[in-house]
Amino acid sequence: MNWEDTPEQAAFREEARAFVRDRFPSGYAPDPEAEQSLEPEDVWGYNWPVDRLSDDPARRAGAHAWAAVLAERGWIAPHWPAEYGGAGLSALEEFILQEEMMRARVPTVNGIGAFLLGPTLLEHGTAEQRAAHLPPIARGETTWAQGFSEPGSGSDLASLRTRAVREGDKATGTYTVNGQKVWTSLGQYADWLFVLVRTDPDAAPPHRGITFLLVDATSPGVTIRPITDIRGAAPFCEIFFEDVRVPAANRVGEENRGWYVAMTALSFERAGIGATIKYEQALSELVGYLRSEEGRGFLRSDTRAALRQEIARRHTEIRVQYNLARYTVSQQAAGGVPGYEASVNQLFGAELHQRLARTGASAFGRSAQLWQRRDAPLGAVFTHMSRDSVASTFLGGASEIQRDVIATRGLKLPRSR
């Protein structure tokens, strides 16, 4: 397929580059100690949901200023209709904007709200829900987190046990929620949560008894506790619900049909360009370092040829990953919702993340174990990447689940009995 920009897309790409170059706040500097992960906003020392609440006044002011600049153009949620604060860009224009922001190493804003919840509400939400929640996201005023996984219900999400009991009318009543969510990315920084709950414990199959709710994170009975990962960072948390009252008006879609709403959200989660540009930049920096006078010491004659082949494979795989992302967004541009193609993208990208981390470790040998940035080659980028990559093949759905989706929905293979 030909992924060359059309003249109109090329002009928009130049516009996006100039905008980032001219309008990114000069005082919004990256945090050299920031841990890197695959969160949508996490770009080489920036993480906007974290920065907007930072104790550093300059970082906090920079995050708010950048959100305001993007909101002026409708570029926090560029694909949304203008009536909700978007810019009405095409899916491919949104892709180009994200790509250019990643290449410039500046953060997107409100990733989970803008790129997961927003499209889901546009597809399944009521007019009142869209009017209440989309504009604050598009202005950078509220942030969201995804409350799906539970202890014992990660890849087997349909087995979730967080319970919601409705009192009163389906439209005007209230749900009382009790249970626990875990591995909620950036949940400790969120203003709102979108949560899957069980409303019919006897449903068969179990995914037919699940409902999708919007929950104010400050509601009485909500307790959020950060979880520290293998790197010492806390990019996610566990959330406890104890008799939390949620208006029935906050239900997205029909009661007991939340599974199908959630599948829309997960499709958008797996569909974006994600960390592809970060991989490309990391590999480019590795090659540049190994060619430098300081880096040549790691090129032993007995391993040089094998390392060169590994780097060539990673370069090829990154281009494949980029094209998979372009293909997925082309499905959106044609009016579809990403399906199994998004799982192909997620699976390939997760395993590429681990392979790229191993390539860096191969290049630096025992020096790849150095954790402190000031002591390690390339500021320990690949050391930290190796720790972050451990979770890649089960974040957003385990690789085994992605293969099932590809087999059954993409290849139309029969399910095993």
C-alpha cells in the first residue's frame, strides 16, 4: 500500500510541525528523572496528567499552558466534532498530528479521555453525557482513567466481580458499587473513571451481565492507592469501591450490555500509533551512540556482526509496526471501528518492545544492568526499557487473548471445544 502523504496531508504535516515548534511553552521542560512507559502522554520526560499536578510550579504551569494552546485549535481531541471542542480532523490528520508531536518529543494531552473514552461516548453515549463530559476533556480540564482489570480478572475480563446494584428506575435510579479494580493506569491522577461492573451475577455467558459506568473519582467510598512497579515508579494503582453511589444517568449504553461498549474502548486503545515513534527514536539513538567514540568500546569484534543483524531486524520491525498503525487508522478513516487489526497492532508492538529492550541489553552487555542514569550508557534508557517491557505482553490484553481475537475474528477460525 502507498502511505505517502497526499498534498493536503503533507501541508497539514508542515502546519503541525510549525505549530509545535512555535507554540510549545518554553518553560515546560522534560523531567530528566521521569520513568518512561507506554502511556499515551508519556514522551521522553513528559507525562501530562502527572505534570498538571506536579509540585514543581514551572512544570505544572507548563502543562496547563500546553493544554490551553492545544485547546485553542481543538487539538486535544482533534478527531472530535467542533461542537464538543474538537477540530473535526480526519482520522489520518489526527494520526499525523500525533506522529509529529511524538517526533518533536512533546506530550499529547488527556490521552485516555481523548482517545479512549471520547470515541466511546461518541459511539454509545447519550447527548447529555457527551455534552457534560466531552468539552472538559477537550479543554484539558478533566482527566480520566480506565477501571477494567481486577484481581483475578485481567485477560479474562468477563469474570470481573465488582458489583453494582441498582435502586429505582433504570434512567433515574442509582447504582451502589462495591469491589476492587487494579493496574489502573494513572488512576491516582484522574478526576473521573470509566468502570465495568457486574449488574447480573447470574448471566450466562458472564459478559452479558456487565454494565459500563462513569464514576466521579472523588465520590464518597472511592479509595485509590498507587502501586509501585519493578522500576520504582508508580504508573498505575488499585481502586476500592465501598458503597459508592453512581447515578443511573452515568450508565453508558444499556444495563448488562456494557461489554460491547467496552470492546469499542479497547479497540481504540489498541489502534493508535502508541510508542512506535519512541521505539524508532530509541533505536536511532542506540545506533548513533555505538558509532560515537564513547560507544565504540561496546562493539567487540566477536559480537559486532550479530548485533548489526539484530539492529537491522529491529529497524525493519519498527517500520512494520508503523505501517500496521497506518493501516489501522485507515480503517477508521473508512468509517469503521478497529477490530482484529487493532489486536494485530497491539500484539506486534508488545513483543517488539521486549525485543528492542533485549537488543539494547545485547549492545551494552553487563553495562545494561546499570540503573543510575548518570552511570549508564545512553542514560540507562535501555535498562529502564527492559524493566518496563516486562508487562508489555499483558497490558491492554495478554498476547494469548490478542491471538484468540486475531484467529476468531480475523481469520474466522473455529473456537476450540
